[in-house]
Amino acid sequence: MAVSSMARALKATTPRPGQIRTGTVSTVTATTLDVVVGGTSITAAYLDSYAPVVGDLVVVGNQDASWVVLGKQ
């Protein structure tokens, strides 16, 4: 296998690293929150230890397309 082919194959199977961002809670439901992150609204799960309130500045983490609120900043 050529080096360039191997590099493409590895890139296709290597997971993208997660991100940690901050955002503002805009909507609260029983199981998820809408959070504005960098001007874009995302839906995220949140930890049981956090009692969300609209307007909270929160720390969110993601992996692939899944987001979770880690807590209030």
C-alpha cells in the first residue's frame, strides 16, 4: 500500500477529537437544553448535577454530533 493511500485510510478511520466550548442556555426541557454556541443554536443533554436556567453561561463538550452540558461556568 502506498504511503498516501495508507494516510487516507487512517484519516477515514481516526475519530475526530472532541471540543470544549462555552455557550448560553436559551431553552430548557426535561432532558435537553438549547444552547447558543458561537452564534449557532445546538441541542445538548446535561448532567443530573446541573439545574439549568435560561441565560446561564455553560461549558459544553462534544464528540462527533453529540453535545453535553458539563455545568455552569
